[in-house]
Amino acid sequence: MSDRSRRSNISVTSWDLDGRILQYFLTVIAEGSIRGAAERLNIAASAISRQIGDLEYRCGLKLLERKPRGVIPTTAGRALADFARTQHEDSERLLNYFRTLHGQHDGIVRICCAEGLAEDIIEHVLPLFRQEFPRTRLQIQGRPASDIANALLEGRADMGLTYDLVPCQGIRNVLCASQPISVVVHAGHEWLDHTRIRPRHLATRPLALLSENHALRRRLQQMESDAGVCFQPILETEDISTLRNFVMSGQGISLLPHFAVHQQARAGAVRAIPFDNMPLCITTHVVARVQRDIDPRLESLLGLLADHHPALQPPADYVTRLSA
């Protein structure tokens, strides 16, 4: 770092913060290094480094902290990044409003989904969304539930679907629904006529579960503790469709919310049996970044999710639309 970038001579002004430099800065933060940003933007790393160094000099503050394997934003850098994202979002909202006045709805709406929530958007929501906004492209990103809040805060997504939301500053919950977790068996299973299952009955059965870092599995760990049992799955996976295939092949049982097997249950290929005297639910949330208003396309998408996404429908105990 040169001496000039450590001076306290604050000379940055609003017209100095042009979009090109802010894009460079946000890309560096997203990639975690100047070299990574240079490769993504197809710009020389020295050019990006020079622009950021000049910005630090004019701010009179360090914006990036250099680490052995990259960079991280300082407190001032995080404030600038928040400003840059807000400025970009404000510009996009204004342009979208102008497009609406002209009857145009082109562009991209980006939605990030935790595992098991994306395929029902494609089947139940996308056709209706395209009818209303035929010129808008819906981009669906599969992400771990733990990364969805960051994707929204960093401007990589416009809306998220996730499980059991952990409160996060800057993120608002706009829609949520709870569904019970049930024992899922195949059509020929000996438990087919059972109306209730107790957790201890699963101890000796071949069981397939989601991996331990999944929100649903963490809820099951709560059940194990409450019931004094310990599930020993013979199969663990990150993929809900793999659990469905395991059950339908007759190799064993699984524990899933109703929305994950609603099609197979309707077709008679599986049956979801509730637990006895120990209701266990998982909540699906639709989340967005805190902002003054919302893109009309996102408002429409939210309504379609509320009306048509199986994770947000009965047999949920409740569905709550929160104020926008």
C-alpha cells in the first residue's frame, strides 16, 4: 500500500463514484481477489488494482484488507459495497418502472433456491410467470440454504427460497409456510395401512436421510433428542430426488415433508405417514433484501409462489404472507 492511500485527505465526491469503478470493487469482493475479478471481467489485474488504489487514496481510507490468499473488505469497504449495491438496485428499479410504462418487461429475475425447492418452480410457477412476462428471463440458482442470504445481500439474486430462516440483518421474510415431516414408504410397504408411526419404530428399518448439514436433517436431530432415539441411515445424500428413488425402489424408507413427495403420493407410488404424538415441521421461507419497494415482476412472482408452489400450499399448517 502506498503512503498516499493512507492519507486522511478525503477528496472523493458523488460524481467520482462512477459505475465502472464500483463494478470493479464489487467484483473484487465477490471473487475474493483482484486476480479473480480481473479474470471475470477480462481486464488486466493491474488496471483494477490501480483504480481501487486511487479510490482508497481519494477516500483517505483502506477499503480492502490484503490477505495471503486474497482480499476482504474493511469496515469502510463494506459500507462502500452496500452503497454500490443499493445504487445499482435503485437504478434497476427506475429502469424497470420506465419499462413498465412502455409495456416492456424484459430483463432477468434471479431466484436462488435451497435443495428440493427449484423443480416445482419450473413445473408450477414458470409457465404462469412467462404468460405474464414473456420477455423476462427467470434465472434459478441452486444454493445451500446457508448461502442464500449472502447471495441476496451481495446482489447475486433478487429473491430466495430457503428452509428454517435464521434472522439476518438486511434480509426480510416475505412469505412462509410450515409442513409436517412424515415417514415416506413405497406403495407395497407393510406400513401402508398405518395411520401413525413412532420414531422408535424406525430404529431397525433401512433408512435414507439428507446429509447432516441440511436444515431438514437438523430438525430430525431435534426429534431424536426428544424421543431418545438415534437414527442410523444406510444412505445419506444432499439430493431429495435420490431419497424419493430410494423409497420407490423398495429399498427402505425416508423422512420428508409432503411437498417433496406430493406428485409421487398423488400417483400412488409412495405414502406419507405422520408421526404419532410428535409433530415435526419444516418451514419454507421466501426472502428478499430489505429495500424501499419491490420490482413488480418480483411482486407477481411472489404471488405465484404463494398460490402454486407445493412447499407453500396445504397440507401446510399455516401459510403466512408478510407485508411487503
